[in-house]
Amino acid sequence: MKRRPPRCPLDRPGRRAAPRPAARGFSLVEVLVSLVVVSVGLLGLAKMESLAIASTGVASSRSLAAILASSLADAMHANRSYWATAGTPPASFTVSGSGVGNITDSTNTLNVAVNCATGVTPSCSAAQVAAYDVQQWQLSLQPVLTGYLATVSCSTLTTTPVNCNIQLQWVERAAQAQTQYGNTAAQNTAASAALATVQYTDPYILDVQP
């Protein structure tokens, strides 16, 4: 006679199987913490993007300033009768805005309106050509460099060749995006005031010997 194998204790009649653990989802606190972490990361990316755009704008403006300073240097080389003669060009003059009224020249040579365009008669003198070149240079600066200020200084010693220094400054508002806001009302007020203040960039300087 065959014997039946013993039953497993779990197979006893009337005994229920152990319940399986219920599936657990995310709590509201965990979701909120995740949102905060993601938000901080996105703010950091936005800040990096704004600084990258600002840096690109600054580099572009400095490249344009280099081209414009070189254009005045070329005009000086083309008119050596005026610029290369010691004591003839002013020791220093400034150019800003538009119009001859914004050219400050102690010799009153470069701030006199003249027209030396090709075909105009009578022909201009070397001083008039220099004034015309500076005034045309002023017109080219106005639409490119916001709130610019140009300062040109030339040596006056008769014993050495004339050397001129061209310095360009302008307002680079993109660079002001780097102003940091703080955690207090006073710090935020100071940051807002800094943004509203006209700030010149580091000058671009070119030395030229006409």
C-alpha cells in the first residue's frame, strides 16, 4: 500500500498565504524636493547662458573697436604732413557723440566742419584733411559703440618721431548682467543702482606712429 507524501504546512486546509507587500509610490514631499533640485539646476543653466551671451557681446564690441581704431591709424599714415610733424597735431583731443561740437580740440583745428570728399574744390590743406578724417571717424563710431568716448594723445617733442595713442571706451550694458544680487534688501538695491549707472568697459588702446 502506497503512502501519501506529507503535506506542506502551508497547504493545510483553512490556512491563508502570507500577504504580499503593497506597491509604494512617491510621497508629495519627495516630489517637491525633486522639483526644487531641478529648478535650481535650471536657474544655474540660465545664468551660464546669460553670461555666455554677455561675453560674446563684449568680444564683438572689442573687435569692432579694434577695427575702428585701426581706421584712424590708417588715416594718420595717409596724412603724414599733418600727423607726423611734431607740434602740429594737438597734444590731446577727445571725440564723443556726434557733431563737431563733441570734438574737444585745444587748437581748434579738428573741430571745424570741413568737406574734403573727392571732387570738392578747392582742395583741402593737410590740417583740413585731418579734421575731415576725424569727423568721418566720429560718424563711424556713433552707431557702433554705445556711449563711446575716444581720447587721442600725440607726443609733442621735436626730437623724437610723433607717437599717438588712441583710446576707446564705451558702455557695454551686456557686461552689467554679471551684477550679483544679494540676500538682503540693501544688497539688491545696490545691485539695481549699479545696473542703472553708466559703466565704461576697459579701454581699447592702440599706439600708432604716423
